[in-house]
Amino acid sequence: MRIRVFYHDKCFDGACSAALFSRFYRERIRTDVEFVYSGLLHRAGALFNEKDFDGDENTIVDFKYSSSPKITWWFDHHESAFLSPADAAHFEQDQSNRKFYDPGFKSCTSFIAMIGEQRFGFDSRPVAELVRWADIVDGALYESAKSAVEMQAPAMKLTMAIEAIQDPSFVKEMIPLLATQPLAAILEEPFVASVLPPLLERHHRSIDILRQRSEEKQGTILFDITDLDLEGYNKFVPYYLHPDSIYSVGLSKSSFRVKVSVGSNPWSKREPTVNLAKVCERYGGGGHARVGAISFDVTQADAARKASQEIVEELRASVHD
């Protein structure tokens, strides 16, 4: 029995969701299974290729809904979970008891743990550390910007590696370990330990770059690093550098997209009032109320820059001192 698990790639919660689903499935559904992992990224154009749904069962975790009849399981917690009203209607009519959605959860990992426990009798206690850190990382529940940026906890170092490493096999190799090993032990695995020193050096360099490139006005930070290979930067650095900010808008670039990242400062003394998922949806993106993103084709840098300027103006206009 071959189970293909599609997960949100370059995302700690995405990797943890794939790990937790695999453990849940093996313990509560059937044991004689082989898991095959496939990362998904938000990009301009189609997000899914029907030909990739080639497992005996196909699962999507921590990513948008697909109405394909080949999808057996689905778990998500993003406010922008559906590509169209037709997809939302398709989900509402589903009778399989295998597709679940709740945007109230901080992480998809904790959502899968809850569904596994309540619907299927799964015991998530052995993976309590994984669930707790998925909530902290995806829900931005750090004590301070300093703790989010200093990379002391094993989960923070793993997050850095998951977000920055370009080799798609890296996260696929890590997922089975996340389901069974303490996070500190995974750091000691040779394929992880070998990449950490250069990544930490890159992280410290990115703080200096963002210090030079970012500007805050009327509570909103703007920066553009599309000329640099920094897409996997730590998204809390702007708030670490500009502690009085409310929002941030950043432009970055990879081989296949130009990304507009829109976020809100978890430690701001002023409450964010704009739903960032709704803002990003207008440009074909999405996310959560407090954090979202838009992916443009790599040839559409000008369109991405225009969108970022419009969003910055909207956010700055929403701030009243």
C-alpha cells in the first residue's frame, strides 16, 4: 500500500504535519504502508498536477484544497484554503470523514493531532514536543522577537534548515525522523548537522542586510531583497530590527517566483486591524489574518513590486497614531 503525502514545503509546520499524519495513519489506519513525500509550494498558476496523485491513497496536509477524486485525505488550517468557491462547496459536500478544515488552529500539526485523537483514538502524547513547537513556530508564539531570531531552540534551527535548503530530498529525509525522534536528536543527524554552520552564518548576514534594506514608516516596514539569494530569511528579523512596527511587506525572489510576504508584528503594542489573508487574496495569494503571501511568476517582478507598494500604502493608511 503506497500513500503519497503532499505537504507545504519549506515550512516547519508542513514537514511536521506530514510526519504526524504518517504516524497517525500507521498507528490507527493500517501498518503495511509505504509513505512517499512530495513538497508543494505556492506559485503563480496551477498548484497541483493531477498526474502526481499516483498513490493508492493521496493526502494533502497544510496546503490548499484539491477537489480531485484521487485525494483521499486533506487537513488544513489556512484561512485561504480554497482556490475557488467551487472547491469550498466540494469540501462542504464531502462525506468521507477523511477531509478536515479549521482555520482556528495555530498549526496544521496540532489540528491533525486533535482530529486523530477525537475521531480515530490516536495517542499524540509521544509527539507532544513536535505539536507544541509546530504551534509556536507557525503561530509565532515566541516570547520575543529576540528569542525568535537568536535560534537557540532545536526547533528554530530545524525551521531555518527546512526553509533555506534547496535540495528537495532534505525535508523528505527529515519527515520520518520528526515522527519518531526528539528534535534535539534530529539536529545531530549528519545530513542536518553538516548544513547548520553555513546556514547560521547566512542568517547572521541576513540580519545585517535587512538592517540596511528595511525602512519603517507609519508602522509598516518595507524591504526588497529580490537581487539577493535570501528567500528563506527568518521572517521575524524585520520586527527584531523595528520593534515599534505593526506590519511588514517584503519582496524576495527564488528560481521560480517573486514572493511578496505580508506579516504583522506578534509583539506590537498596537493591535493589527487589517486581515492580511484578505489583502493577499486580492492578488491571487492568501494565508492567515496575521500573515500572508503572494507568489508572482519569476518574470513578473514589476507586478510584484507594484502590489507591494499598494499593500504598503493600504497598511500605512490603516495605522492611526
